[in-house]
Amino acid sequence: MLIIHGIVLAKSIPAKKYGIKTGESLFSARQKCPSLVIVPPNYKLFMQCSDAMVDIFKEYFPLVERYSVDECFLDYTNMSNHFGSPISFAHHLKDKIQKKLGFTVNIGISNNKLLAKMASDFEKPNKIHTLFPNEIQEKMWPLPVSDLFMVGRATNAKLIKLGIYTIGELANSDPKLLYTHFKSHGYLIHAYANGIATSIVKPCSPEAKGIGNSTTISFDVTDSRTAKLILLSLTETVCMRLRDSDMIAKMVSVSIKSHDFISLSHQMQLAESTDITNDIYKAICILFDEAWNKEPIRHLGVRISSLSSKINTQLSLFDFDKHEKYTALDESIDKIRLRYGNTSIIRASFLHSGLRPLNGGMPEENYPIMSSLL
């Protein structure tokens, strides 16, 4: 089946050679490469791979900063006495990850986090690169300014208008000129272009501020019932993750993106913090009705925030019976899905709808190598 809707969430190295970019529509990507292979996302497996990789890091490093789902900073200070040079150990680490987990990684090495990150984005895949201060002029300055960390599309466009095309030209530009056009951000990117950064590796990542899930739809949604079914499928997975973390949420939000990329969002605070799917979904529907402008929809998202621990939560005396009933129901459904699969029990409203009852990833059989290893 030819997919003409949706967006590119991540691109492979061969796809990059065709000029395919993250965030562009699948229709546009297929025009650039008609034989493009589109692989559906699997957030659950992605997180399993990420967690397994971090576990390997923690076998060696006392300081591991989880920067994103697929990036970490590791502090090698005083580690040479134990594991040898950082370059030789990087090869050992890279090979161990590939052998044990079945995927490859790029590793960047430097004396600060900025340069290490820049180095990790050099030639891929399965490579190790260094970018020390004495290598900046040779390795980093010739790169297009868009490759510099913290230079997004809007900043890149403004820099090009100023005649600044490479990182080297940015590094040697007048900081006062940059401040005139970018305010304090101009000073930041000027420092980064010169390899100057002082952030240290932080041993602990901050607690999650929220849990979200979204999906790009393969057709234009023009009716409220279909949209709310998709929102229900998103709410199901979000609430399962919320309960799995033993947290409850007080803030709920909905995001909508139309077929012409106009974004809308609404949020509301619940009367009481909860992890009950039905309660959160009711709020989601209210927000959707308030936010939707009747334009065809191509992307929907659900997010919960203002999280707190579920332990020792004070329940309302008047809602106690209802709370116990729905809590028991949700817990039973979660256990069944955990044991027999996410589609082992679904809501009747999804029967014959053609919609997935839970959104947020594809079954593990789409990724047999990594699934079997994990």
C-alpha cells in the first residue's frame, strides 16, 4: 500500500543522500526517492534498546548523563588508568554494544560535551571520531553553519542572509553583530562555533515532567468520532505508561496539526490527580472539542504532566467507590495486555473501525534481531 501521508521521524544514511530530511512529509520524501523503504516506529522497543545501552555504560562509568533517548554523555576523567586511552576503550564499547544488542553507535570524543556531540555526528555509521580544541579549525570550521549545535532552521536562514555559511565564518564573525540579530543566542552560537562550552556531565537525569504520545495519521481526519477514537488509542498507551511508573497526573493537553501544518493545542488542569484512563480521556475529549477548528487533521497528540507519586495519595471520599472500580479495571487490563499482548483486549469502539486500538509503536516482530537480543 502506498503511504502518502505522515512525516519522516528519522532518516537513514542512504536516505540522507537523497536529500530527505527529518520532519518532511512522506509524500515529499517519496518524490525524492520512489523506492524509499518506510519502517513504522516502535517506541517501546526503542526505549528497551536505549535502556539496555545505558545499562552497559553504567558497568564502566560512574557518571552517565542521558541526554536523549539515543544519546548519552560519559565522563572519562581519571578512567585511563583502568581502561586505557579513550579511543581504544571507545572501540571496545562500540563493539560490545553491537555484539550484545545488535545495533551500532557513533562515539564522539573530546574535552567538553559540545565538541564530543559534534564529533559523534561526523561520518556514520559505526564510527569513532575525535574533536579536540586543536582539531576544530580542520574538522569543524569547514562544516555548514547548520551543522552546529543550537543552530536551527530559522537561525541558519538569518545567518545565511548575513553572509555566514560555515561554522568557521561564524566563529570569526563579530559577536556584537550577532547580538544585534540574535540577542544572547548570538553570543551562545559564537562561543559554540569556537568550541567553548562549560556544561559538565550530570550524573542523574531530571525526573520526567510529563508523558506524551502522538501519531501522524495516514489519511485526513474530518470527523470528530474518528479523531476521538485516535485520541483514545493515544490515551490508552499514555495511561499505561503513567501507571507503570506509579505516577498520577493533574494536567492534560491535546495537540492538533492540520493537513496544511497549522498547529493547535489546549490544556486543562484536572480537579484531582489521577491515572485512570476514562477520567483522562474525558478531559482529552473536552479539550479537543474546544481546540479543533474543523480543518482536516493529519496529526494528533496527547500529553499529561504535573506528575506526582501515586503512593499515599489522598482520595476524595465522594469518588472513592468509582475510583476503586476504575482502578481495578485498568490494572486488570494492563496485566492482560502485558501477558498476552497489547491487542489481546481492546475497546469495542475499535471493532471494524480500521484504526489501531493502541497507538505508539509497532509489534516487536517488525524488529526480529533487536527483539530477540533484548
